[in-house]
Amino acid sequence: MINKDPLRRQMRALRGTLTPEVLGRAGEAITARILDLPEVQRARTVMCYVAFRREVPTAALIDGLRRHGIDVAVPRILPGHTLEARRLEDPLVPGALGIPTSDGPVVEVDVCVCPGLAFDPRGGRLGYGKGYYDRWLEAHAPWTVGICVEEALLDTVPTEATDQPMAAIVTPERVLRP
């Protein structure tokens, strides 16, 4: 088993240096790029995380998806390190770990916008270490897109057999399709 904790600490420290203005600009640019993706345009339902603790903001993306007539789901963490996709219904409610979620019904999704501490051009994703997304992605197999600031796109992210690759990575500057 690979020890990814030192890299997670390093990436959390990097994230801590990003100002709200930098994150806001990144979120706007990433939103425009994601809304242009054919896989997203064809989707009926997209699961998108609600930004938390200096993640790339997703409020504009969620609004954009809704404006394009795409249903939005948000992740909900359950006991036992599991995750489910819940239809986004207002208002959001506090979920596990303080992460905002929805009380809407469980839904199937076509596309999942995944958070991560870092990504690489091969589709590798460094998550937060609990495996919520990896297990859910393996079970549900939606088209996946990871989003991050350019600084969180590394040459290589250490991965293991249980880590689920991204079909695309979107930064403020580019779209990568491994």
C-alpha cells in the first residue's frame, strides 16, 4: 500500500495558499470548460460536489448545469465510508464531516464532477484518503471529470488498483483527456 499522506499534506498546504479571488477565477474558467464538454451537454444528471474547505468553487457550475436543463445531484456520505448521489434540492443541509449535501432522493448519474487534492494527466486522482468516491465510481461507472487549479495538476499522482481514473481533468487553462 502506497503512503499518500505526505503528498496529501503538501497539497492541503498548497490549497491553503490560494486566495478566494484565485479560487473564484479558477471556478469561473473551469465552469465554462465543463459546460462545453459534449459528455456534460448530453447528460441528464450530473453529480457535482459542493465546494468545501478551499476546493474549487462549484456554485456557478451547479447553476450553469441547471440553466442548461441538466439535473444536478450532490454526494452524501453515509456511515461505513459509503457515498450516494442525492438529487439537489434546496436548501442544502449539513452532512457528514460538515460537508453540505441534499435530502433529495437517491438518483443515478451520467457524469460525476470529482473533487481531489491533486490529479495527473493520465487521469490519476489523489483523494482525501477514505475511498468514498473510488468505491462509488467503481459501483456506478459514470463518466468522470476531475477539476483542479493548475498547481494541483502534477506529473504523476501515486495510484493503486482501487483508485478510479478520471476520463477528463479540467483546469482553468485546459481540458486533458487521458
